[in-house]
Amino acid sequence: MININGIAVGDGQPCFIVGEIGINHNGDIELAKRLIDVAEAAGCTAVKFQKRTPELCVPTEQRNLMRDTPWGYISYMEYREKVEFGKEQYDEIDGYCRETGIIWFASCWDKPSVDFIQRYGVPCYKIASASLTDDSLLRHTRTTGKPILLSTGMSTLAEIDHAVGTLGDKDLIILHAVSTYPAHYSELNLRTIVTLRERYKVPIGYSGHETGLPSTLAAVALGACVVERHITTDRALWGSDHAASLEPSGITRLVRDIRLVESSFGNGEIAGESSAKHL
């Protein structure tokens, strides 16, 4: 069992449901607050952001590539800087989440970002699929002493073995993921949840990038104790992740249905003939 901000996470516990805001705020702190409100109203346990240091995370060959954006025709580097929140915005996010009563944390893509987010005393960290092979980042994140959610999209079994060996299995949650945005149902391979649980003996979750709800509910039925889904106010908004996100009605239905599925699990005991049997 893993403790995140006083909440027990693991087998037999209510699913820890994360509304992934990521960069769906499009650099707008007011939109970020609206998304926090959406997650809280839906009943999510937490919201998650993404934190990068653009000069470290943007490859040199991509920096000057031009693209159309809401801010005009600008370089990829300029775009990354436009959607990256700094101290002023994260101060607002931290205060707003405390006021709202919802947990927040972040995926940190580089060591300075880990140090930046650590100042806010977040209760856990996520390591994105793209960072799973970054041993230096894994070791640095582990020095925070906080639980870690490790996403596995795009990774081979050998790479996951190595990452788990680097991090250790203490306070570790592994998230099955498919890094296609949006992902097709035929790609999801949900039985991987069972494979990961049997192999690593740690809590297993699911980070979904599909557009619908049924497969996420199936993931919970297969044993996912953490669920993460991207959220947006409008799937038609400009940005790379909106199309693979859930709108307010979608995340609200998902949380409701996860809780209904959990209530149906029972204890596995067969009670024999009972008054519940109807002819």
C-alpha cells in the first residue's frame, strides 16, 4: 500500500483518479483554474500538470522549426516557452488547489523542473513515458522521497526492468500506457495491467489516451488502482493533447462509473441460496 497525501493507494482501495491537465491550459492560468474546477466537480482525486525547462527538453534540431499557433507563426522553441508556466503561475495553481481541496502534482521532464516543483511540497511525482530511460532524472526524482508514478508507454520490458531497478520498488506505482494521441481501442492491450502486477509486485495503474470511457473502466476491473485521463474544456481547442482528452461531461461520467464498478466488486465469497435470488 502506498500513501499519497494521506490517501491509501493499492489493491482494495478506491481508485486514485487523476485529471491530467498537462499543457491543455495552453499557457492560460485562467483556463488552468477552470480545468481544476472541472476535475474537482467530477470527483477526481488529483490534477496533474507537466513541467519542463524548454532549453533542456527541446532538441536543438527542433528549436527553429516554424509552426502555426494561437500566438502566430512562431518557432517551436517559442511555442514551448508560451505554454510553460513559471513561478507566478504555479504559485496561483498551488493556492487555488489548496483552496479547492484537490491534490496537484506534475510530470517533471528534467532535473531543474523536479527542483522547481519540489518547492511546493507536492505529495508525489510522475515520470512520463518519454523519460523512462533517463536514469539521471529517475535517480534525481527518487531523492525527493515522494511516491513515484512511472508511465510505460513506448517502453520495452527490458527498459521497464531497468527503470524499476534504478528507482527501486518502494513507493512505486507503474502506469500502463499507450503513447498514441488519441489511441485506438485495438492498441490498448489492457491485459498488460495483469502482466505488470505479476512481474513487479507493485500497484499498477492506467494512463489512457483513448477518446472513450469503456476501456478505462475495463482497466479498473483488471486491477488498475490509479487512473489518469487528460481533461479539457473543449476537445476542439488548439493543442496537441485536446483531441485525446475528456470534456467535463466525459470525466464526470468516468469518475461516476469507476465508483459504480468498484461498488460492484464485492468480496468474492459465494453466499449460497439467498433472498437476493429472484425467480
